[in-house]
Amino acid sequence: MANTDRIDVHTHLVPPFWGETLPSHGGDPSSWPTPKWSPEAHLKFMDDDQIATSVLSLTAPSVVGWQGQERRDMARRVNEYVADLVTSYPGRFGNFATVPLPDVEGAVSEAEHALDEIGADGVVLLSNYEGVYLGDAKYAPLWDALNSRSAIVFIHPGHPLVPLLADVPGPLVDYPFDTTRNAVQMVFSGVLDKYPNVKIILAHAGGFVPYAVLRFCELQPALAPEGPTTEQLLAKFKLFYWDTALSSGPDAFPSFLAFADHKRIIFGSDFPYAPAPVATKFTEILDTQSGLTDEQKAAINNGNAKRILKRLA
């Protein structure tokens, strides 16, 4: 594996105070086990996989299980914890800050604090909160705050309000489905038109979006002929950024690259929720089996991230 100084925009942390109290605050409905994590273990993984910087984010279910002021307090505590890691390990860690949705007022306040006061690189949002997706009008105050700051928004899938398949944890199938569902709703509801300054990264290569996008964009104008045309909808979907987490491979990447501009694709590992051997395997496949040119590899591994994450440039 070549030394490529990767910048990883899809990688998580498990703050001890969050992981220890998550079971008493609703647990993780996806049935995925919470991994053991430490900054030292994360740095070792990064060194093994030639990752220069990991932009840390709290994964689903985030702080949804806490209520009222406790939810706001937990989001603040997580963000301050990550800010301390960024300071303690210069250049190695970044921070996609957590906001206490579905509390919109609290989310606006925390986004402002994270972006304006502690230098977060962006924010992480889940694809849905209690079944309400991000294109819903209730989130307009948060999108206004993010748009005014030209913020980076990393959208990680949340657990959809559907029953799990027997013996199939949610992240295997339901998470890519929820990313797709949210992306379609955001495009159709006009989020990308109303908030053009926000740079939105979709996890896991956008779920099923690149594969099924023509279906969405051909059928919608037939149902709503007064709305955007197929070409206009396709152009809106192309405005997203995408990460590579758990999505590389000779079957997936040709379709992905046929739709997505490689200058909007950014490296992601999904460590530690993807165990190190799995994350490393997908990175090796990205390097050797995904049909990328050297120029595309350089852009995906670090060039595209440096272009939008100004602190890392």
C-alpha cells in the first residue's frame, strides 16, 4: 500500500462517557456492537493504513437517547472532548461536531458554538431523527446557520423506523437505504437549492444513489411535470460529495465513477465500527481493484479533502 497521506472523513470515536451511558439512554437500535476505542488505537490504525488525518465524528444513534438539557449537555461534552483531541494531536485529528437534534434550537446553538468558538471542521448529521428526514422544513433554522457559515455537513445514516431483518444488523442494509432515502428527499425538497454554500458529504458512496439515480430523476418529472426536469435533478444530485467507506471494489466503483465527479469523492474508512481488518481490506481494494488512475487516487486520498477542509490545507 503506497504512502498516500490519506485524509479520512468517515471515521468515528467512542468517547468513554458516551459509550458507558449509551445503554441506559436507549442503546443502539441497529444491533451493531459498540467497539472498544481509544485515541492510541485509532492512531495505530491510521499509521498502519497511511492515514495522515482522521476527521472524527460521533456515529448513530448520536445523542438522540438523551432528553432535554441532558441531550444538549452531552453534545457539548462530546464536541469539547474532540476539540481537546485535535489540540493534543496536532494535524492527526479533525472534528465533525455533534448537534442535539431533533432539538432544532439546541442544534443551532451547538453548531454555532462548534463552528465559531472551538474551530470544528464541520458538523455531522444523521439521515433521520425520529423518522424525520433532513429535507423537512422543521430543520430550516439549522440549515440557515450552516449555510451562512459555508459549513461542511457530513451526513451519516441513522436507523430508519423499520423493523430489522432477522439476524441482519441495520448497518449492513438499512443504513445505505436510509442514506439514499434522505438524499432523494433533500434533492426533491430543494435543500441543495436553498442552501448552496453548504458542502454535503454522503456516507458510503451515497448508499444506492449512484446506482439508482436515473430511476429517481426520470420518474419524478413524470409524476410532477411542473417541477425540475430529469437533467435538472441529475445536476442537483451531482452537487453532493461522497466518501468511500466500505464502498470500493471492481463491481461498485465503475457505476459510482460513471455518475459522481471524482473531484467530489473523499476517502473514508468507517473505523472503528468497521473493524481494522475490514477497513484495511476496503482500502486495499480501493488502491488496487477500483480502476482508479493515479490522478484520481491522489484526489480521493487527500486532494479533495484539502480543497474543502481549509484547516487541513
